[in-house]
Amino acid sequence: MNLIEALFTSPFLVMALLAGLAASVSSGIMGGFVVIKRIVFISGSIAHSVLGGMGFCLWLRRTQGIEWITPMHGAVAAALLSALIIGWIHLKYKEREDTAIAALWSTGMALGVVFIALSPGYNVELMNYLFGNLLWVSHSDIGLLVGLDLIVIAATALFRHRFLTICFDETQAYLQKVPVRFFYILLLCLIALSVVLLIQVVGSILVIALLAIPATLAGSYTYRFSKMVALAVLIACLCTLLGTAAAYQLNWPPGATIALVAALLYAARFLFRKSSSV
Amino acid sequence: MTVDVNALCFSYDKSPVLEDASLKIACGDYAVIFGPNGGGKTTFLKLLIGGLKPTGGTIALMGQEPAKVRDKLGYVPQVQRFDRQFPISVLELVLQGCLSQLRWWGSYPPEAKDAARAALAQVDLLHKEKDAFGTLSGGEMQRALIARALVGNPEILLLDEATAHVDQKTQILIYDLLLKMKGKMTILMVTHDLQPILEKATRLVCINRRLTLYAKEEMCGHFALGLYHPPPPR
């Protein structure tokens, strides 16, 4: 049975693809800002520190009996908290920014691993959080994911010119009385929400692949940001669809397969550019 | 006074950049700021726009703190610091001078686009409005940044080495443009190349940790050619 046939028989697969496409839309949009602002490292730190929140909520749920809390709630809280901390570090301590961000990166992951280890029961979640598993998406997650997607899309539509000016020239934004700090941190928070969406698809370790590669590829074909973002969304959706289909056929882990498809597209573009420049 | 700087001091960590600098520039003046590399010229401009906080002394622009009147300033930064791969068209760049006109749903009104095109026409770049900023030559980039600074009709125009790394034709174009602006707004221009501008400037300010004002007649010939052998301060 191929993927198309399976979609008609398995509602789980439909939900998985829906979650994947929702994540692709926000990753294409926010990936554009990540690439042009050159904050891939910051985004990686947010992605990895999310594991701490997920592990903590899993621990609360299993040991304290707080059933209404899910790891997704922890992911959202940890992602936003990381974005706020990184934004604060960036604005206050620019000269030590990279070390502080790396510390947050590893601390978040370490906390996540510890909390998951302390949680009783099967710990298959750890692998799902680290490397993604679209089939893990629950009904309640879908609502949250679509809601996050809408927030990212609406905020970007409203503030795109302010975000772009801050990415290009913070001094000009300041002179135009744009609250630069507020919008910089808002941008990081939106990236954080996109990271949460992507964790379902490729996991926290591989988030960077879908955040950076589609936008970088798109940026090599156009100089208009709006077109770059539209193209990045299409490429991210293509990676998700192709990766999921390939994973289904080959029985490979879907998150890793999606990341590999993105990497292959990037490599193809790189090789093409090399050969055309000779 | 449009610009009133009094006993200004600034240090990066513990290394002083400006010490006890005082300066008054009247409305409509065309002030040229020069001095050796590392003398504090760019830092002085950043202090004037309120991007840096003085460690001592005061700055008043049009009688107020710089941060409060920053929307009345046009600032042309050094062109080399921009990312040529950044996805932005020339028109979009100039529209960054109209951010305050953005409508609540995030788009620019037609008047802002008209003003941006008029500013591009002023710097003879209207034909490049749809081009990517990164594909422009150094001189064209500089002119686009000047258009961005002019689009909001600033009261004070600050230019940081706007004629560096441009060919002579572009230099003449920029100087002619500034000459047209002379009197309509106060201009402060940082430059290493004094010769073409010496006759047109109304104030000559040397920055080398301290500020020294010169009269035109004090500038000796070889100094006017851009060498740094200034006459002793008055």
C-alpha cells in the first residue's frame, strides 16, 4: 500500500501530514527571518532547550498525576522562555552572546534528558522529541499546532516591514521610533513557536534543517523577501511530503528522512551552483 | 542652536573615545566632520542620533534629547556594513524611511510609495527602484541610502563617509545633492576627503578625541587635500 492509499485508510496519517504541512508553513516564513538575520545558531539553541520543558511536563504528568499537562505545553513554555532569555542576552551582553546561548542550548537538553529519565514508564518519547515522529501527533496537539501556525502567520503579516527593517538595519528602525527590543524579542518568540511546530515533524535536533534549508534555497532564487518566503514554504512542504512518503515506503524514521530530503535538495543546489560557475 | 554638544565624553569600556567635546551648530549649517581613523567620528554621529549614551556631558538636538527627536533625523551609515545578499529591493529600502506611515495591517500607503519614488528621483536612481539593493554598485548603494534618509524630510541630515568608496562621478552627484539641501536642513557630514567640500561647508570640525572648530581660512593647502596635518587649535 502506498502513501496515497494509506491516507484514505489511516486517519493518523492524515493528521500527521496536516501537522507536517502546518509546521512547513511557519518554518518557511520564520526560516526566512532566521536566514536573513543570520540567527541559525540562536534558533538551534531554542530548539534544543525545548527538550527541558517537554521532559519537565512529562515528569509532572507521570509522577505528580497532572493529567492535563502535555509535553507540547512544556515545549511552548520552554521555547518562549528560551527566546526571552536569548533576546535579553543579545540585547544586554552582545560580546558574550555565543557562549551564553551555547550554555542555554546544552542546559535545556540536559534537563530534558534528566526529567525524561526520572519519569516512570516507557521512554520512547525521548526519541520522538529528539528526532520527531509525525505519527505521534494527537488530536489535542493538532488544535494547538494550527493555533500556533495562525499566530505566526498573522504576526508576520502585520509586522513584516518592521521585522525586515530590524533584520537589515536596527539603527534605521530605531530612528523611525520602532521599539527595536520589543520587535526583536517578538521575532524570537515567533521563531520559538515555529520550532515547537517543527519538533513534531523532525524533532528538536533536526529542527534547523527545516528552518534554515528551505529559506536558504529560496533566497538563492529571488531577492524579494515575500517571494523568498512563499518559495521557502513550498520547499518546506515538498520536503515534508517527500520525506513522509519515502519514510513510509522505506520504513525509515520520518523526521530523519524529511531532514535528509531537505539536505539533498540543498546539496543539489550547491552542486548546480558549483558547476555553473566553472 | 540645532546641535548643542556640551563637554561630551564617551568611552568604550575603559578606553576613552571622546573627551570634553563641545560644539554648537546652527540651523541650516553645512558642517563637515573630519579626523583620523579611530578619532571618534562615527561614535560622535552615533551619540548624536542617541544610539549611544554619553558617559559625560550633554547633547541637545533642537533643544531636546536626541532620542526624543530621532524621527527628525536622516542618517546615512557607511555602506560596507550591509549584507549584499539581503532580499530587499531599492524601493523597499527607501520605504524604510517611512515606517511611521505604515497602516495597522502592515502595508505602506500610496503617499509613502510616492515619497520614496520622489526621493529616488532626487538621487537619480528611480530607474533602479525594482532592483535588488545588493546588486547595486557601491555608489548606487550610497545614493539609495541617502534617498532613505531624505524621504522623511529630516531636519538634520547626518552622513557617515557617504563619499568613501565611490567614484568621482558619484562623489560629484552626492556633493551637488547636498548643496541643493544646504539651507533646507542642517547637514553634518563625516568625510576624509575635504577638498571637494571645503568651499561649500559652513563649519569645519576636526574630531580626534576632542572637537576642534576651524575657520576655512585656517585650513592649509595640504590639509585641504585630505592629509591630516591640521593647524594648531585656536
